[in-house]
Amino acid sequence: MNKDRVEGKVKDIAGRVERQAGEWTGDTNAQVKGAAKQVEGKVQNAWDQAKDATKKTAADDKASKRPRSVPDDVESRESIEEKRRNRG
């Protein structure tokens, strides 16, 4: 979990508390502010999760690519030499 996701979670929880307090006291303004803060936190958390998933996918793709051990021009020279030996 990175810093941005933690901040998003904190906003989500603070928004829940504010919204709930508004419900208990009957303060609609606090309910609306709390709900807005809660949504902001959820969006921030989701955005950072998406960024993390993208980074992980890119890293997995990079790790899964098999490196070429022999360049094409070396392979072609070897196959030419082998063909010459087989003919002679």
C-alpha cells in the first residue's frame, strides 16, 4: 500500500464518520460533506489501485519475455557453415 492509497482510505473513513455524525445530529450539510469526502477517498484509492495494477502488468510482461540468446546474424552464419560442411 502506497502513500496515496493510505490517504484515500483515510478520506473514506473520515467521510464515513462525518456522514454518520450528520445522520445522528440531523445535519444534512454534514451528511453531504461526509458523503462527498467518502467518495473522494474511494476514487483516490481506486485510481491508485489501477496505477499499481498497470505497473504490475507491465513488470510481468517484461519479465515473461524470453530474451534471445543468439542474434539472428550469428544463427544464419552457423547454418551456412553447416550446409557447406554437409555438401562437401
